[in-house]
Amino acid sequence: NQDAAMSFFFTSATADDRPDFGIFIVADGMGGHHDGEKASAITAKTVTTHLTQNVYLPILSGSSDVPPISEMMVAAVQKANSEIIKHVPEGGTTVTAVGVLGDLAYIAHVGDSRAYLITKDNIEQITRDHSLVQRLIELGQLTPDEIKDHPQRSILYRALGQSESVEVDSMTRRIPSHAKLVLCTDGLSDFVDNGGIFHIVTIYPAPEAADKLVALALSKGGEDNITVIVI
């Protein structure tokens, strides 16, 4: 299994009235079993450690000098890239990381793992796949229906571990009341479409929804590692 996932969540009920804070990460390693699993594990650990030290602990201490979270998200992913190149030169990984503070979600993303925002009426993919087939779709040379059987559907043009520097997609979204976030590797999104994800996530509570999504991907012939976090 070359996937890695990390969930860290802090909530409190004190006179300090600090907002809820969470770090959620999925990563899909590449480069063979050993190198891929090490790259994804290093990424999950490095991103979590960086955000804990630079965001969570200052918030917990009541510091007024908390750095911009979106910048810290990007810096954490770039640090993970450096750690992979240093320790697993033959490995690489995707990463989709979300930092949640109150009702704001800060997303940092590289590769073709995904983050979805789901409300009672809609599902929105808020990350963009850094894959060759997605680029061909954007250029009008391929249709979404042709992806599944395309021989190059697994080729990424951007991932961690490919070069000394990496461009990280960064975005901030306000989470509506009762909305859910779904993070997943392509083991889910390659086999379950948006409609299937929306249906399950809107009718089941979060832990059960994650299990149901994995089961659905397997029932549709899922042959890859499948990792899902429902928030």
C-alpha cells in the first residue's frame, strides 16, 4: 500500500474560546512499493509536523503572531518535497492537504489526489488534477469519458519528488454549515464518479461514508489503493 493518510483534530471548550483546528492529508506514493510508501509517509509526517509547529502550537499558546495559514500550507508541502528528494530519491507522491480553522479550509495540492466540497445540494471538486489526461481535456483533445481507457491516464506532470522545486496549488474556501469535505486518492476517484460520492456522503455520517466509498470503489473493480477521509 503506497497511500498514506493523516488526520489531526483539535477542539476545546474553555474561556479562551479558541476555534476548532484540524490537519487532514492524503498522499499517493509512486516509484515502486518501497519508495512509494516511504515518500507518502514522509509527506504526511512532514506536513503535519510543520503545520503543528507553525500554526497549531501558536494558536494553542494564544500567540497573536500566527503566520498566514495558506502560506504555511504551501511551505509544508515544499518542505515535504525536499525531504523526499533527500531521503527517497527514487520515490514520489501526490499530496492533498487541508488545514481547517473554524469554518475556513486552507488547501495545498500537488498531483491527482482530490478534495471535494459537498453541501446538501452540490458536489464540487476543488482541486485540479495535475495529470496528462486532465491537461488534454483542458486543451480539448480528450473528453472525460475517454479517460478511463486512456493508456497514459496515470501519468502526472506534477508531483512531489520530481525536482528540487515544486509548484503547489493553494486555495481557501469557507465551509458552509453542515457541509462536508472529502479527500481521496485516485483509487476512489478513478472508479466512483461525483454522483456516487455525493450520494453516499449526503446520506451516511462521516465514518460510515468513508467505509461505504471504499466498498463502492472495490465493487466497481477498484484495483488500486483506496484512501478516503470524510470531514
